[in-house]
Amino acid sequence: MAFLKTGRHTKLTLLLTSFFFLLNSYSSPAHAAIQWSLSVVAGYYIPRLDELNHVLKNRDVELGPRNTEAKPSSYPVIYQGVSPAMPEMKSDTPKFGLQLQADINPRYAIVFGGSVANFDSTSRDEREFFVGFPIPAIRETRFSLLLNQFWLGGKRYWIFEKESEGRDKKSEVGKSGVSGKLKKPGPKVYAEMGILAITRAYLTTDVWMHVYAPDEGFDFYKVTETGISGSGYATYIGIGGEYYLTRGVSIGMDIDYTIGGVGKLKFVHYFTVDPLETDIIKSGDQVLYTDLSKGNVKPLFIDLEGWDLKGQVRFHF
């Protein structure tokens, strides 16, 4: 439960409510065998990412360790200089995924899903590079966040169908002994709750610095790449609607609110062309950031709380 950083008791209550919601689905009488379906999901996920954006936007907040041997002064090795003021993370592409659904009965269903979402922040600036004397260098910095999410949840449906259709079907079966052509189901609305969502986060940084001073004989690139990884847990609650195009194909849309986060982030990759900096970051090191204005050193936390809007096309088996 480490992901519940604020409002701990309220969010825990939501998670337990989700669990009992799923249990209730089993207590309802089953009207037929389990019906399976597969959905293609696409949409936008808007997590808060407060702590990560705080690191990006503020020049007095540094991610990772410093190169203490650098002259004339030390600097954070990830940025190859003082950290730039970068924009907040923006969604780079829509969220995509697949969802498998098991309808226990017409009212209740269990869902298993997975999705991928990308976020991006880039900056271009100029800094001084020291080679015994300062010369200008163009620096390009990019942070990229990839979130792989896998979830287990439950749905509760409310179905809109005319009662006369059911009576017509019964009378038709009574006369002929077999049912006629089955009609497509009516529109549905539903509430959904997450029992558990597992998120695997990959945060990568890439810095390309071009040191160009032809009069002094300097023209080279200095490149630094880091990879950061961690896992976390979440839950969600939401509402949606579904409309059947045919009996075997339906379309839907829902909006969810996710609560959770990813902590205990560690470095898994580090590359630099500078041989004097190769051992500053090691695989498995904890990811820390320093707020120079407050004198704090803290582990990085990726806040996943936020809205998730998605549409889907569902194929019924």
C-alpha cells in the first residue's frame, strides 16, 4: 500500500470497495455460461506526475548524482551541467491496449487488460562547457516515460431493453420449438472498479551536447543516456457505456479515475562517452533527486493519480 501517499484511508476504502464489488458479482445468480469477449482499447491517460514534473521544471532541482571531479565546479552527471528548466511531461501518443472480458451473467463481468502509454519532455538550451576556458555548447535534453499497465477489475451493467422483446421471443419459441434470429442486445451503461492495477514504469533520459568552437579547434559531441525502472500498484473507479453494432461487435467509451504510483525506482542503464564519468551511476542504484532550495534529498516517486479516458471496440465470442 506504499502507493497511497495522501488520503490513505479514503483510498484504501475505495480499494476494499472494489474487492467486495467483485465478490458480489459471484453471489448473483448466473443466467448462462460465461461469455468471453476481447476489446481493442485506445484513449488518453492524464496522470498528475507531480513529483516528476517538479524535478523537470525547476533548475534548482537535480536528478541523480553529481560529477564532483568536474572543473571548475561539480554538476549533475545526467544533465551534463546545471539542470535546465524543462516543460511538464506531455502525452507523446494515445494510450493503446487490449482487454479480455468474462461476462459472468448479464449484470456482472470481470476484466483483464493491458495498455501502453508514452510521455515526453524535451528542451534545447545553451550552456558553457569548460575546456580550461569556457566555450559555448548546444544541449538537447529529453525525458521519456513509458507506462505499461496491467489490471484486473469488475463491471456492473445496467441494460436498456424493451420488455416486449423478451415476451415476443418466448412466444416465438413456444410456437416453433426453436428461437428465431437472435436480436442484438440493447445499449448498456456500467460502473467499473479496479481490484488491482500493476504499472511498470521506464524513465529514460538522453542528453546530446554539441561543443563547437572551430577557432579554438573544438567540434565534438558529448552524449549521456540513462534508464530508470520501477513497479507500482494502483486501483481505479469509473463509468462507461456500450452500444452493440451487431450481436458480435459493440463499441463503448468510459472514463476512469486512477489512484496509485510507482516508487523504489532504480537505475538500470547508464551510458556516457566520457570515460571519467562511467562509474558515477551503477545499475541497481536508487534514483534520488536533490532540491537545492530546500536542501532535501528524496527518492523519486511517479504519481499515477489522474483521469483515464478511453474508447473500445469489443468482439464477443
